[in-house]
Amino acid sequence: QSVLTQPPSVSAAPGQKVTISCSGSSSNIGNNYVSWYQQLPGTAPKLLIYDNNKRPSGIPDRFSGSKSGTSATLGITGLQTGDEADYYCGTWDSSLSAVVFGGGTKVTVL
Amino acid sequence: QVQVVESGGGVVQPGRSLRLSCAASGFTFRSYAMHWVRQAPGKGLEWVAIISYDGSDKYCAESVKGRFTISRDNSKNTLFLQMNSLRAEDTAVYYCARDLSLLFRGIKDWGQGTLVTVSS
């Protein structure tokens, strides 16, 4: 059971938008920055979003992040077949003194 | 460019030890926190441990506490994970990764991983 809760899967047609939620508590998301990771099949994860809503260089603006209270959201617009992957949220948990990840969300492009 | 390359994985019997290494290049190693993150076959990401840029702060997951130790040699740009008392549930691909900052801010650069299989 992950400390952060994500939906197991989301799907949408090409060109559409999907959002992935990440729910936590005051000891993690509520008081720490959230980051998001994309893991394409058979590859290492890649950082998509850090500090709740910042994109590393090279990450298209189709990917966006937001945070409100103890929840965070990743948005992907203009969905492409190449976006089919597993997505994970992560943050620091001050009570555990540990980095925690969500269980992952599989994005399917219909 | 930034590279982190893990080594040391393999098949090991339960109860035995293994030491993973991670060679870093393309960035100022001593300026960044480093992580070990693992992924069991078909499962999600599980964070294992973090060490601050200078090695003064170390934290690890409850599941490995007392068995795994993270360390670094900034003179050799190398990260280590000493794994003792290995269990079947430690079987996973182990990723070495660089953080964005001195401690935790986001895990920016990941290696390709090294597979550890714990089996008799």
C-alpha cells in the first residue's frame, strides 16, 4: 500500500487531455514539493515535473503540474501515442523522513 | 552529458550480501544528493535511500532499514549501496539517480538499472 494514492489507470483518445491525481497527507504533499515521473515501457523513469509545477528543460508544455492542499495533479494535453506509459508522483514525507511514491498510473491512448 | 551507471547486480542467495556501485559523470557529483530507487518485476517504483551531497545526511526506507547502507565517495564520483541480509522481496531492478538539489527536490537523472535477484 503506497503512502500516496494514484488511480491505477486513465485513458483518452489522441489529442485529448488526461489528468492524474495524487493524494497524500499533511506530512507529505501538504508540506513538501511534489514531483512527477514518466516511465515508458522497458525504460528508466524520467522527471517530468518538480517543485509542484516546474518542467525540466526539454519537457514539453503539454505536461503540467499543480498542487492544492494534500493533493497534486498531473495534466497531459494533446495526448499522443508516445505518452502511453506509467506515471508516478513523489514527494518527501516529513514524518517518515523518506521519499514516497504513488503506486503509479498507467495512461492508455485509445 | 550526465551519466550514472550502475554495476554489481546479480543473483545472490537469501541472507547473503551484495554491494552495488554507481559511477557518475558529466556533472559535479559532490554538489548533488543521490538516490537508490528499486522496482520489483511488474511493480511500481520503491524509493530505497538518499544521501546528501556531502554524505552528512542519509535516509532510507523502512523496508531496508538496518540492512542496507548508502554511501558515497566524492573523490571518485561513485555512489554505493551495501545490501546485507538479502531477502527474496529485495529482488528488483535497482536504479541510481541524481537529485536536483543538495537533498531532495526531484530525481532528475536515472541510470538504466542493475538487476538484483535474491534466490536460492
